[in-house]
Amino acid sequence: MWNVKSTTLFAVSLVAVILISVSMAKADEKTITPKEFATAIAETPSKVGNHLKNEWEETKEYQAKSWAEMKTKWPFTMFKGNQ
């Protein structure tokens, strides 16, 4: 799935997006130092991981709530007579 060509294309695309976002930041007259840029890049994996972990927890909570609500609304007693 991930061969050298697709990995290189992904990396180049990522750099392009970063450069575009940096140029947009300059349009807002906010300058980013190389140290801030490096820090932001270094923090990205942990931020993504935390976001995914939070989404996972929210999904589990929602599913538990949905199942509990469904059990109260439809108690599955209608099938007991057919078996």
C-alpha cells in the first residue's frame, strides 16, 4: 500500500501544506520562528493521538448510551413467543 512513490508524494504534499499555512500566517503579520515551527511539528503526533483517543472515548460513551436507551424502548420480549 505505501510504496516509496506514494510516501514521497505524501511527504511533498505535507510540506506544501505547511508552507502554504506558514505563508498565510505571514499574511496575518504573525511571524513564526524556526524553533516554534519545529515545536509545532514535534507536538503534532501527540495532538493527533490525543484527539483520536478523545473521539474514541466519546464514541464509546455514545454507543453505551444508545444501547441502554434502545434496551428500554424495545425490550426484545416480542420474539420470546416465536421460539
